[in-house]
Amino acid sequence: MQDSTVMTSIATRLQQIRARIQQAARDAGRDPAEIKLLAVSKTHDAYKIREAYALGCVAFGESYWQEAAIKLRELSDLDIEWHYIGPMQSNKTQNIARHFTWVHSVDRLKIAQRLNDQRPADLPPIQICIQVNVSNEASKRGIRLEELPTLAVAIAQLPRLQLRGLMAIPVLQTERDKQRYAFAQVRIAMQDLNKQGLALDTLS
């Protein structure tokens, strides 16, 4: 009974989220197929992830290695695309490099180099997003926009990483235009990097 209730709840939420994505894409004049849903599964049990996977979710985001390690083991029979979305300490990069397909929270060259050096040679390159502190919040991780080009070029040269784009969590604004402006800055930054010869395609 519990499994049935959980799956119904997850199905309802997914239906609502996918409808919002469709509407937002239409409002922006974009193809909804261009938008990828990443389900943030941190703090959720493995059985809920299994239910969401059965409903069509394939990408899941985790922030803590100790928690993620249990889920990776319990869900090893599923073809899940694991994304690491949390802050990283140097002593955690080896596990992340071995087990995650994407990392969204790179903001230092030292971390990128460790991920590159610790990625097993038999696995494809890790897909990387650089975390940008677009609102310049002292309490938030991420590189400042003015420092971004140097870091991006350096990461793009690492052979076991593939730089895909930028990630940002702007400060929450009550005015929609201000919120949109923050995200627009990140989009423009990605466009500027592509003009310099990079081939980024992802905003997270």
C-alpha cells in the first residue's frame, strides 16, 4: 500500500513539473525537448528514486557522498545518470570522479584537476558545469563572473573532463524581472565563452 501511495504522489508531482516545463518553454519560445529535468534526490530514500525512475526520470542529483554511496549500491541495477550538485572537499573528489556522470559544482581549478586525475581511464569524461556566484553572495560558493573565463579555458584543456556549461543559484528575488536578470547574466556569460572558442550547451 505504501509503495502504491508513494508512486501516485511522485507521479502527480512529475506530471505537474513536466506541465510547468512545457508551459515555461512555450512562453519563452523554446522547444520543451531542449530542457532536461534533473530530479534532486538528496535526502530521499532509494525506493523513491526507483519509483521516479520507473516514471521516466533518469537523471538524479546528490549533494553528499556518504548518502549517495548507499543509493548507488542499492540502485546499481538501474541505468541512472548520477549528477553531483553539492560542494566538494578535496578528500571527496576521488569517489565523485569514479561514480558520477555529471558534476555541477566546480568552482576551483584544484577541484577540476583532482576530478580529472582521478577519473578512471575506462570511463567517459565527466560532464562539468562551473558554479558561478552570479549574485556575489559572500555565503555562497561559486566563481565570480569576471574570473570565469580563465577558469573555463583551463578546465576545457583537461582531457578527462568535458566542460558543458554553467550552474548558478542566484539570490531569491521578489521581483520577477530581477530574478530573470540574474539568470540572463549567466546565459550571456556562456555565450561569451562560446565566442572565445568553447562549445558550452548547458545552463543548470
